[in-house]
Amino acid sequence: MQDIFYKNISQKFKVLQYYPDIGVFLPQDWKEEKTIIHGHFVRWRNQAVEDICPDTSRFITLIRDPYDVCVSAYHYGRMTNQDWALKLNFHIFIKWWLQNPYGPLLGALPLWEKSDSIDKYVDKFLVIGVLNQFDQYVGKISKLFSIEDIVESQKSNVSDKKTDLPDLREELIKAHPRDFELFNFVNKRANS
């Protein structure tokens, strides 16, 4: 999907990638009109979106259940032989998330604190979708950018999750309730 999206909007917009976790940074002259930045803005790595792009006011994102984010990240790290994932068991990885001041969703999205309510927070997004409603998300993106031939391509960012892991969801909900509030709100709205 990403390749089709880039190909279709590159005639109307400048598209830049920003993945500091793998060493892809913005060029010096990125602040131009009609620029779209696609990538990772991870607050706990000092890469918060409001710090990197302070003038940006509208966002597009796809979210998923915060606990599933943690499980997926752990398995993906192990599958791709990431040093941290090979050294940690799942309990220690989740403990790190429980102690982190930012949750797995809001640690990568704009600050919640500048919004009075969840409705106002969600209004910051041109499109905010949930992974379990992927087709609906693709439809909104297609309409927004007048792209007609987006189809879900084979997912390359998929990991094997067949191992048994302890269910520490309740602990994560207590540690990061707003992450779950955001997911549940968007998920309920997508299903209505």
C-alpha cells in the first residue's frame, strides 16, 4: 500500500520519510508547502512530532490495541534478530512499557495534554483508523488524496505470534489508560 500511496500522491505533494530508529532523517529543506512526512515519531527517543515538526497541525495515523502493539513489537524484534529483543524475555519487555511514562500509542502521537477531550484530540487527525478496520482506513485515505487504486499489498511487517505469552493486558491498561481510551474510542467509532 505504501508504494502505491507514494506513487499516486508524489505528483501533488512532496513525500518525505522520517525513521530515526533506522537512521532516516528529514533533509534541511523539508519545510515546504504540500509536504507529507511519513514515519516514526517516538517520544521516548526524543523524537516527538511536536518537537521535530512544531508547525504541523494535522495528522494521519493507523492505531491498534496498545497491548497488541507491545506483543507485536516484541515478536517482530525477535524475528528480525534485534539485540534488545534477543536479550529480553517478554516479562521484562512489558515491565519496561509499564514503567515508561508514555504508552505504546500516545508515545508516538501528538501530545494529549493540549486537548480538553478525546473528541478534540481525535479532531487533530485528518484520518485516524484502527488496524482491525484496515479497509475502511484505506478507503478514507484514498478519498482524501483522490487515489483510486490502493489495494492492500502483502504485509511485510508481520511476525509469528504463535508462542504463549502471559496476559499482562490489565497491568498495561492501569499504566496507560489513555492509550486504551483512544483505541477504544476510535475502534467504537469505526464500528458504528
